[in-house]
Amino acid sequence: MKRNISCVLQLPVAILLVLSACSALAQLDTGFYRQTCPKVEEIVREEMVKIISAAPSLAGPLLRLHFHDCFVRGCDASVLLDSTAGEPAERDAKPNKSLRGFGSVERVKAKLEAACPGTVSCADVLALMARDAVVLAKGPTWQVALGRRDGVVSSATEARDELPPSFGDVPLLSKIFASKGLDVKDLAVLSGAHTLGTAHCPSFADRLYDSTGSNGGTDVLGVDPSLDSEYADKLRMKCKGVDDTSGMLAEMDPGSYKTFDTSYYRHVAKRRGLFRSDAALLTDDTTRDYVHRVATGKFDDAFFRDFAQSMTKMGNVSVLTGVKGEIRKKCYIVNK
């Protein structure tokens, strides 16, 4: 017995993370609400059809909410909590200032509360809505194991420190992903989520201008050399400087930002990824090979399968189950 304990203690951190993820997955169940709320997925899907039909551009933001939730404290819906006196919450951290879709989550949660009061967690709602957002944007589907519970702590500081930054290189992003039990392939695959949605100028304008210049950050001499020059010229028509707060938006997957497809990888392969983190995928052997393979357009089905698998892994990061956490009645505030 002592020998077995010793072996476990000597296991590499990466293996321990995988074992932890498998343990969490074992605690979740696709039929978790079979007795207590049997129509949970039907209710979520019906509302999502209405939401995306009315505002197709919300598919990306709703998927992003799930990402930003899972990378801070795990998938516990802490990203949905409002700030309290003296304690800024995750949603008020700088990386999360542009998050959208909170009202849609409350809308779906209200429907579930009416059908099954105090039963379905906000964390499960986020996971189901993210899956349905992808499906309704013509992307892949996957089974979502359920049974997550909601966290009661939300920290802007933690969000600032733990979220993968849009300016990150592969070594930094890989380190962050590894801390969540995700590998370099997951990084390449989940970056494909940038096929949906838009971004504000401040998140990428530093690639277009010299932010240290003396003319208000409008000097183009500082343009990022990893960015295609023609694409940079088009982006500068939207963003006039590094401090541009006009609210102008750029499509993360130009011409296809409402549809889940593989065109994102074709843009990245042509040095037209919007963020530095997109461009960074071409600097690593594993991520570069994945980008170039999917960019051919011959492996769409393989990418869809990969994305479904990576989303399943991410959706089980550090989940709360059993008696941990709570089932929030409203997603933006802890129960009293």
C-alpha cells in the first residue's frame, strides 16, 4: 500500500491533472436531471433557438461566457456573479469587460426555475447554452454531462491572472491550458472558437500601431510584423489608434463570424488572425501543423470531432459536485 502511495506521489503533474479531470467527469452524468428536471435540455434548446434566431451574433459571446467561466475557478458559473461592495467580480475584470449574453443566460435560467425550481445549476446552463450556440451556428454537437454546482466566490483579480490573454504566445498559453488539464492540441482546437464573434479595437489595436509612439498611438511604424499588411490596412480603417474607444467591432473570422466553420484557420494560415494569440499558433510545430491541416478544408469533420472532444474536456475543469457550492436561484447573485 505504501508503495502505491509513493507511486502516485511521483506521478508527473500533467498525469495528475488528467486523473483529476477524469475523476470530475465521473461525477457528472448526461442523465443527471432525468428524475428532477427531465426536459432540461429541451427547455434550454427551445430558448436558445429563439435567442439565436433573434440575434445570431450572440452565438460567439455565449460560447465565450462558458470559456471565461471555466478558466477561472473551473466551470462554476462564477463569471455570472455581480460584484459586491468592495469585491469586484470576474465579470468586471478588464479581460471580461466585453463579455455579453448575461441577459440571455438569465432568460434561460428563469425558464428552468419555472419548470424545475432550485434544481438546475447556472454552471450547467452555461455548458448547455454554449453547446447549443455552436450547434445553432452550424457547428458540431456533443453530449454535455451534467451535475455541476455553482460557486459562491467571484474575483476580478483571479480573472485577470488566470484567463488566457489575447496577446499570449504558445508557451504562456500552453502553461495556462496545462494548469486546467488541457494540452497543446486543445489550445489549437479551442482557438477555433474564434470562428464566431467580434472584438473591440483595444483588444488588438496594439498590433496596428506603435503604442509607445509620441503621436497618441497612431504611428503605423509599430505594426506587428506577424500580421498581413493588407489585413492590417483594413483593420486600421476601423481602429484609429491604440486608445480608440469608438466601440467599432472587427469580425474575428471575417465574412463568416456568425457561422461555425473552419475558415478561421485559413485566415490564421494567411497571417490574418486578429489576435496575437491567433498569430502565435504559427510559431509552434504542433499548433502550426494543426492550423495548416484544417486550413486545407479537407478535414472539417475531423475538426468538428476535435472541437466536441476539447469542449467536453474544458467543460469538466474543476467542477463542483455533490454538496459543494450551491444551486443558484438567480445566476447573478448567491443564494441568501
